[in-house]
Amino acid sequence: MKVDFNRAALLHALGLLTSVVPGRTPKPILRCLQINAGKKEVRICATDLEVGMNYLVSEATVHQPGEVIIPADRLAAIVRESADEVLQFSASKGTCEIKGCDSHFTIYGQEPGQYPIVPTLQGQPDLKINLSDLQAGIEQCLFATAKESSRYAINGVLWEIKGKKLLLVATDGRRLARSRVNLSSSPGEKLAQARIIVPAKTMALLNKLTSSNDDTVAIELVDNQVLIGAADVVISSNLVEGNFPKYEDIIPTDYDKKLTLSTEATLSAVRRSALLTSEESRGIKLTIGKDKIVFSGRAPETGNAQIDMSVQYDGEPIEIGFNPQFLIDVLRVIKTEQFEFELGQADRPGLIKSGNDFLYVLMPISLG
């Protein structure tokens, strides 16, 4: 194999590919990347056997087709530290040489032909969606997935088709985020009937793709995998097995206490009121009364914080406690200047809405 790579284009590709490579694995080959040069194009693949990436590298000139499998971390370090505009790769029998103007590296890799197959799109997609729209939806729900849970279904994001919208739903059992994204085309029958759960790692990879306003994502279901193609990248992922909670049942529909709040002012108030909380008293209290909401935090060994904010409200007074970080997380991803905040009783969850396509349900906490 002999290939000339534009270093900047290769570095960009490796930035994505190395995020797939597992940090620890009993299979050393999974810590490698497969570089496969055809007659005219070069593909680099990475996989951890659950999530894979197939990347068509732009700005590469193939002089001799071939394949090499080399350690991802070593390759990324060499490309990152090089100053050359073009890097020359030549490989044979599992050894790869990389040459720049004043540098010559030799990397020992694995025997060609041993790398697991990383799928690419095979036929007509089951769904098309605008990449920037999808990424906006991912940003508004990914943070709410469970980080560690024996209930594997909530370690991913639910995808569900409703009419001309894709619903993305995530929960960790204490909060729930739901975002709706417009579809670019009508879904194929296979996906229109499906409720699939996509791993959080896959969603995070999608969010890293560079997007322009007209980039389109093609999505294909194959057995227990989803293939997601955008521009030069195809991400393949096993689906999460299990039943996602019936999230519709926990979205309140009967609340009578409703406020419209400034996103920026509320975020500031939550952050400031949380400054004097502690591990033992990590909740903040919201006291809502006529035309005013008070955010307060306290730590017995430190002191108290109280932030007042004027609002238009003439309903029944209420005091309710929340985890401030869970409020900060959602306020960071709300794109509108204002949002709606709905409450029932102090022991029932809070409901946050932004526009017609985003909502967030947050369980209260007891402040003793």
C-alpha cells in the first residue's frame, strides 16, 4: 500500500475514529485502525464490536492499493505532532512507514485481513433527516441518559417516529428529556413501526460530526444494528436491547401552576443559589408566590444563599426542591429566550417546555 494523505484531513478523520477505539480491551486488534486503500479511495475503520465507524478520507492520493492495521494512539500522535502538509504512507506485511519532509516513522501493526468487518450503508435508507436538526435534538436529550445503570434500556436514547417527526427520548430514572426533530423524508415501513434504542456512545459520535445546513443523514436498519451515514462517515451501532420505560405515563398533563421564565436569568439564579449547597444539602428550594420566585440554597456548615426573581404569577404558592445540576443541564440546552415551567404539588415532578418540540420532566427532592 502506498498513499499520500493531506495531514489536516487525516487529523480530522482520526479525531473521530479514535473516539470509537476502546481504552481497554482483551483484543489488541481493537485498539488499532484499519486503513484500506482501494484504487481511488481510502477508508479507515474503527470498532469496539458494538459501535463502528467507516470513514472515507478526503484528500488522499492512492499510488498502490492495500491494507494495513496499526495502533490508533501511535498513528494519531504521529499525525498530530507532524508539521508536514502531506504525509506519505507505505505498508506491507503488517508494517507501516510514515514519511514527512524530515521524519520517518516505522510502526508495527497486525496482519492484514484480521480486522472485524465494519459495515457501511447497503441499500435504500429507511429514513433521511437533516444532520444539524438531528444534532440539535441530540444535544437536548443526550445529557439525560443514565450513566451507570443495570437497566440497560435507559443507557441509550429512544428513537420513535410520530408522523413527520422523530422523537428522541432519554431518561435516567430521575429526569426525562424529549426532543422532536423534523424528518427530511417519509420513513420506510421498517423504521416507521419501530421503537429503537440507540446507545449513548453512538449518539455522542453523531454529535461530533461536522455539519452544514444542507447535510443529510441516511439511516438504515439491518438486523439488530442501525447504520447512520452522513457525508464521508458511516457509523454502525448495535441497538440497546430491552424495553424503554413508558415515558408518556410520567409526562404531567393536569398542572395548574404555570410560569413563563427567562432562560438566562433562571440559569443565573440556579447557579448562584447552588453556590452554598453541600453534599448533604445539595438541593435548592424554589419558593413561588405572587409575582416572585425565590431560589435558595443552604449548607449548615457554610451559610445560605437567596436569589429573588420577579415573575408574573398569581396562582397558589408552592415550595419545591430540585437538584440544581439537573436544572442547569436543561437550561444550558434550551434555545429559546423563555421557557414554560409547570408545577403540580410539591411531591410531583416539574415540567419544563421550550417551544413545541422540547420538554423535560424533573423529579423533585426532599429538602428535609
